[in-house]
Amino acid sequence: MTDHVQTVVVGAGVIGTAIARALAQAGHEVLVLEAEDSGHHHTSARNSQVIHAGIYYAPGSLKARLCVEGRRMMYDFCATRHVDHLNCGKLIVATTEGQLAELQVLHDRGHANGVDDLHLISGEAATDLEPELRCLGALVSPSTGVVDAPGFMRALQGEAEAAGASFATHAPLRRATSDPKGWRLEIGDTDGTGLTCNNLVNAAGLGSWDVAAAMDDPGIAIPTRNHVKACYFSLGGAASPFERLIYPAPDAASLGVHSLRDIGGQVRFGPSVHFLDGAAIDYRNDVDPAPFATAIRRFWPGLPEDALVPDTCGIRPRITPPGAPLADFMIRGPADHGRTGLVHLFGMESPGLTSSMAIGAHVARLMA
Ligand SMILES: Cc1cc2nc3c(=O)[nH]c(=O)nc-3n(C[C@H](O)[C@H](O)[C@H](O)COP(=O)(O)OP(=O)(O)OC[C@H]3O[C@@H](n4cnc5c(N)ncnc54)[C@H](O)[C@@H]3O)c2cc1C
């Protein structure tokens, strides 16, 4: 490891990796510090692997803009780099009369966000498309898809490295002290004499609060920390009863229990929403399947009894408390805090995977 690097990115999840690629391609000398043996252990490896269209988010928000831009970049990248993905489409379904009006709201919001291929269909038309589905009406999102998220991350890392970026694993950032050059970093168990950098990007996901707290001058007020557990169930490797993704009308705290398929066609249902105590990281799937089965049967009455098998579990890094509406991505650069070369990313929950390449481009612009 050199003793001075121009730009350090903390975290090799999909967002840190996409940022490293964008910065390296913009001419930065980049070192990525990753605490684990790879970036495939936390949120980026424990999500729905959905390429979101950009429907749900407030028009003009970072989530809306970066999701729509990132989705286009991602489809293009996956097609040209041969990353497995499938533009399978999605139905957002109403199972009560009240939800029919919500579908119209989603349609209009998506349209305002630049998702111009949405259309509403009747319950009968939805069942024509998906014979196992029961609903009163649906919003069709043709541009939603699924991706092999680990393969996508590997391809991003390959291009970052080809542009000169280096990735150091087992390298947790412990402390960052202001230095005439920018920052002096203490990494792992070293004594802190090893590394200085000009620019620092905090893309540590669930660790972003700790990274900010480890800086003598983070430049910002560190936001509220919430870890929100999200568990999935499968049918033990069985194929999906649906070709498309099936989502219920969302509530304020989540997109609801939805039916996912991966690129191989296997089905998963989820995720749950459960606030953990403080900064806990607990990936055990200890969720009761009964409420899950009830939620799924609202749109798929054919779910067999006792069929749900516990599957993976992730944790959302959330900056709003229980009961509060979801917040926008919190990305803070020099224009926000006045420190050249410093960018923090907090609350990078969904649609962070879809948005990752656009986030990379956005951070490169903040650094320019
Ligand atoms: C249940 C769930 C489902 C989701 N589904 C979707 C979806 O379908 N589509 C979509 O677009 N988005 C989805 N998301 C959101 C998406 O997964 C995240 O936005 C994205 O993976 C976040 O990436 P990240 O790089 O910020 O975080 P992470 O993947 O958590 O990476 C952060 C990295 O930083 C490292 N780190 C932490 N602290 C330190 C330190 N001190 N020093 C060095 N390294 C450190 C960690 O080890 C980790 O590897 C979902 C999220 C969840 C929780």
C-alpha cells in the first residue's frame, strides 16, 4: 500500500465500487478500503436484485433522478458486458377498491419521474397476463427487471481496476484525522502512520455512521441511525408462479411483500420490515411466515399451505425513525459542508442497486 493516495473510497459494496469505477475513469488515483474479504457480505448481497423503473420516489428527488438514470445505465452496461439480467417487467396490483386509486397516483408519479411506459389494466387483463394472479387492477411497468447482482458488482470492479483503481480487503477504516493534504487514515490494526489521501468518500453502507464518527471533522451533522431488518421466504427452490414481478400497492414504510423471481426463474417473497435495536447487524431469518402467507394470498390464493421456507435476510440503512415516511438518499459533498474532496453517503437503501452507476457519476461530479 502506498503512503499517499489521491482518493480513498470506504466500502466495496455496489455503491462504493460504482463510485470507484466512475472516479478512476475520470482520472482519479483510487484506493477502495473494504473491511471484509469482499464487498459481497452486506446489503449489496442481500437485496431483491430488482432493476427498478423509478416509479415510487418523489419527483425531483435524488432517488427518482438517480434511479431512472441508473436503470438506463445498468441495462446498457449489463447488455454490453454480458452480465446476466432479465427485463421481465412488473405488475403493481390492487387487491382492494381503495388501492385502485393508489395505482393511478403511482402511474402519475412515475410519469413525472420520466417512466413513460407505465399503463393501467383491469384485474381480468392482469390474470390474462399472469394466470395465477388475482387482483382488481394493476399498473404494468415494462422496464422493471432483475439482475445477477454479484455478477454486476464483479463487472463494475473489473472496470474500476482496469481504469487503475485498487481494492484493499480486510482493511477497515478506524480513524480519519484532518491533515494538510486532506486526511490521515488509520486502517485495521496499523498505528495510523500508513496512509494519507486528498479525497475521502464514505460509502460504507451500514458502517457509514461509524466512518463519519471516526473522523475528527466529518463536516456534517451525522443523521439518525436505524437498521431495518428485511427477511425473505422461498418455496425451497421452486419456480415462480409468475413470469413478472408482482408487487402490492406500497405502504409508507416499504414496497410491501412482493413476489420476486431471479434470472433463473426461482421465486422469493419478501421482504419483512423490522427495526433492530441501535446498530445491531443480525442476519438470522427469525420471522414468522404466517403474516407473509396472508399477504401473499391477497394476490396469489394458490400459495400452498406450509410452503414458505426461510431465505436470505438483509438490513436497510435508514435515516428516518419507525413510522416516518422514507427519506431521500443523503449524499453530502463539498457544496454542503465546504470541505473539498469529502463526500458522505447515508441511507442508501432501495433503489441503491439500480441507482449505483448514476450515483458513481453523481459523486464524480461532486468531486470535480
Ligand atoms: C432487503 C433489501 C432489498 C433491496 N432490494 C433492492 C432492489 O431490489 N433493487 C435496488 O435497486 N436496491 C435494492 N436495495 C438497496 C441496495 O441493496 C442498496 O442500496 C445497496 O446495496 C447499498 O450498497 P452499499 O455499497 O451502500 O452498501 P453495502 O453493500 O453494505 O457495502 C458497504 C461496504 O462497506 C464496508 N464497510 C463498512 N464499514 C467499513 C469500514 N469502517 N471500513 C471499510 N469498509 C467498511 C462493508 O463491509 C460493506 O462491504 C435493497 C436493500 C435491502 C436492504
